Amino acid sequence: MIVLRAALVALVTTTATAARATDCPRKDTLGTARVMTVNPQAFPRVGLKSFPQTLPLADKEVVLTFDDGPFPATTTKVLAALASECVQATFFLIGRNAEANPAIVRKIAASGHSIGHHTWSHRPLDKIGQPQALEEIDRGIAADEMALNGTATRLPSTPFFRFPGFASTPALLAHLQSRGIAVFGADLWASDWNPMTPDQQLQLLTARLDEEGKGVILLHDTKAQTAKMLPAFLQYLKRNGYKVVHLAASQQIKSSSHDR
Ligand SMILES: [Zn+2]
């Protein structure tokens, strides 16, 4: 059975490399069921692992989020798998990775995914002091925006942020809220920071999802095991009636009124 499943993963991965986001929507794919616009005023913090509130998802609705990229070897595989099933996700980028791989940042955006922010270098913001934490946040946003739009601004085009390791502080949460930036935790995850086979990860993630029934899912596009698992996970969602919800900002931040 495990051999069979591995063969299926390999087959789906091969198919995925041939598909492009521009071919979507496409019959017999999982597809993106709907787009939810997230207003940071109404939802300043979401994700039940860290906060009391999350996004208003219906049963069987999931949001796919990927952290820590872009990382060429694995992010491109994740993008191919998503394109193969015509689903959109949100990528929380590390600024220095975005600076090193601007073409992939633009490919993520061109494929219809949303781009959130995950600091410059993934330091624990609850441990380094407020000035350095703000520098990590702003330098990360600026690097992501530079890769995306050619402008190093601390105003994020999509005002979504996730703390490295979910390590927030009350002061930083208040700061981000004052800037109209929504903070994302997660409702469930695959624990893909722990080494395991793609098959083990699939079992873990699908068991957790079936238990919760819906939610904002955290994955890492920097992990080879996650990139390998993803095609089979998307098939699982399709077979079991789950719907993918894509997140978009309710309005892109254009004003400089929040700038310091
Ligand atoms: Zn991270």
C-alpha cells in the first residue's frame, strides 16, 4: 500500500510539472472554490493556534499557506502542484529569500497567489527587542515589495504578516494592527519542520484536517517532504469534498499615511 501510494505521488508530481496556472480554471481539477477578502480592521489576528479568532470558513473549507520561501528547488515544485489543481494559496515570504530569488516571487504573484510577509531573516521577534523586531518586519516587507514591484517600501501591497515561530509580543501585535496589517497564525499544520516521509506527513495532515474539518493550514514551501506530499494532499482534498478558499486583501495599501 505504501509502495502504491508512493507511486501515485510520483505520477501526480510528474503530471504537475506540465500544468500552468494560465490553464486555469480547468475541468476535473480541485480548483479554488471562492476568494475571501480579508479586511485587517475586521480580522487583525487570525488562527486558532495563537489567537481566539480565525477566518469565517465553512465546514470543509481550507486555506493553504506556505512559509519561509521562496526557495527555488522546492517552491517551484509547490507552484507546479498548485497550478496542476488550479488552486491558489498565500505565501509568507522571508525577505532575504525574496531578495535572492526575485523571479520566483514574481512567478508566485503571476500565478495568482497572495504574498504575505514573514520578516527579513526569520529571527524570533519576541526575543530581540522592539527596535530590532520592527527593523526585521520592515526590512522584510521592503525586500518582498522590491522583488515584487521594484519598490522598497514598508507599505505591503498585501497587508498580511506571520511571525516567525508565531513568536509575537503584545506591543508588536498592536503596532501591526495600527498599520492595518493582519497577523496570521494557523488553525492546523503538518508539523513539516519535523523530518518525516511525504507519506507520513500526508497521514498526519489529513488526520488533523479530518479532525478539525476546516481551517487555515500552515505548510513550508522550503521543505522537500512538503513539496513531495502536496500533489497527493490536493488529491485527498478533491476526493473528500474539501474546498480551497483563496485569501486576498480587502484593499491594497496605497496611502503613505501610515509611514513613519
Ligand atoms: Zn517561518
